[in-house]
Amino acid sequence: MLLSQSRRVLVNPAKQERRSWDRLPVQVGVFCQNAQGQDELWWSARVMDISRGGMKLFSLHQFEPPTVIRISEADEAEELAAFMEALVVRTQLSPGAKWTLGCALTKELSQEELLTWFGTLGWL
């Protein structure tokens, strides 16, 4: 007697959103620098979206996870009056030889801090 193996249908569940905060779509030029080097170059990048806890950047320069980077407004990199630090958690090569960087902010922003930071810089 042959026992038939039961077939199991594997269903791909919808990808669950794991982010704690909604992302705000933006298109902002910034400079990024490895936070561990004092003589490190600043690299231009573009913030594509941001939340209170993270952001997505497009950059010509690849920062490998788990690099901590400083992010400053494109016009203010020298001054460093206002910058954020973020941990690069994911990198992916994108079309046009650009890197998509998934970053987690090292300090979660309050809603007020997010609006103040971006409002001050004219980003929102």
C-alpha cells in the first residue's frame, strides 16, 4: 500500500511593514561622512524618504553596514551645526551605479524634532 504524501500549498504572505514610523517622501541633497574619521571626505547623497527612526539615501559612494555616518544639509557640511547620525543597515546597488542605503538613525527623532530639523533646512 502506497501512502500518498499530502501536498502543502505555500502561500507567500504579504510582506509585513516592520517600520515603527511612516516614511515621508523627500528629495533632499545632503552630504554624508563616515562618523569615525575626522579627515574623511564628505560624499554627496540624496535623502529619498525619512521617518523618525530612519531614512533611505541614494549615493555614489557605498557605505558598508554597520558604518555610522553623519548626514548634513548639502550647504552646511563644513559648519556641522546641524547633522544627524545614522547606522547603515543595508546597501543595494541601484541603476546608474548609485547605492541605495537603508539607514537607522542613532537617535530617534520626536515628531517635533523631525519637523524642526527639516523645517529649519527648508526640506518639508
